[in-house]
Amino acid sequence: MSETRTGWNEPGFLSRQQEASDEVKFLLGRCTVLKIDPDRMRQGQGPRVPRGNLEDGTEIARTYYELLLRGDDLYKVATAEVCRLFPIIKSLRLRHDSFRFEAETVSGETLGMEQMSDGLLRSLVLAVLEQMDPISVLLIEEPERGIHPAKLRPLVQILRRLSQKTQVLFSTYSPLLLDELHEHEVTLVTLDPERGTQTRRMSETAEFRTRSVVHSLGDLWCSYSDGVHESALLLG
């Protein structure tokens, strides 16, 4: 199975048949994996993203409450990003008594967290990432889940701004998301039965300059990869 991983700054990967060096072990030990579980968030549990680290098992609304207590615009900035990703949401309200969010839709309907979609709940986490203190490496799996394809560009903008202070790596199977990225930001990851995990920047794949005239990054991946073998991309 193949996938693409993207990253800003200098991502590092470890082959299955290589022993981890002390440097790699140090890097992996400093990685933070963002785990977003919408079901737990509906129950009042979810990834907490305080200013300093990421932690599972606490309420995401408390993170926003911390921003609200600061008295600056960070809370408004984060909630505005959520509304930008989900235009159907007119505003977000934080209930201090229960540390739960309520969303008001453009039609005037009020949604509790138990009624929010997976994508909306995930966006609450992604939108607040910029406000946390820098960490070494942040790993995100398929950040586009639940996000409308038309809103992938602002999602990428959020991740790019975050990458100015934190190295961001994320995996995706979305050709539409790839189309919002630059060629140097995309790395093709494949699993070779003999050589283990293999990586190559998309810009360094076979005949990239010629093919990129006709194909976008997403189209290039879909056209020359069958999900198992990428020989057409990796030859040469």
C-alpha cells in the first residue's frame, strides 16, 4: 500500500531494515502524534492542545478556555478558522459551566458537541494548533478527514503557518489535498518487500518535469500509482 506524506522543513524517515541511530531515536522520541477521536470529544473527551504540549484524554474546550482567559485575540482567531473551514457555522460559543462548545448555524440552529460532525470536531483541534507552543515534530494522519474539498486550501494554509515554528508531517490519500501543495512538499512513501520503506520526493520521481506539465500532483499520483506498485514513478 502506498501513501503520500508531506512535510515542511526537513522530514526524516526510517527504513524497516535500518537500525535506528541515536539521532533518529532522539528525533522519534520528540515526535508528537496528534490523535483526534470525535466520539470521545462528543463525550467530553478529546485531544487537549495546551500551550506547550499535546495530550489525549482531556477536553478540547478547556484549551480554548485557556486562550479566552489570556484576554488577547487568540481565541477569536482560532474559532474564526473553524468557521472559515465550515461556512455553515455562524459562530461558536464556549459554555464555561461544562467546557462544551455550542455552534450556531447560518440557519439559526444550535448544535451541541454531540450533534457536531466528525469534520467539525476535528477542525476544532486543527484550528487551535497555531496557538500552542512550538514542539519539535508534529505528526498528523489524514488532516483532511471530514473537511469539504473546497476548504482544503485554507486547511493547508493553517498547516503552513504552523510549520513556521513546528515541523509538520502528515499522511494523506487525497489527490485533491496534494493539488494544494507545492512539489517540494510531497514525499511518496512505498513499502518494498525486500528493501523496506522507501521514500522519494515527488519532484524527484521519473520524468517529473515532463509529466507535471500535463498532470497536477494529485493526478500524477493517481495516474502512475496503483496503490501497491509505483514503478512508473520510481524508475530512473
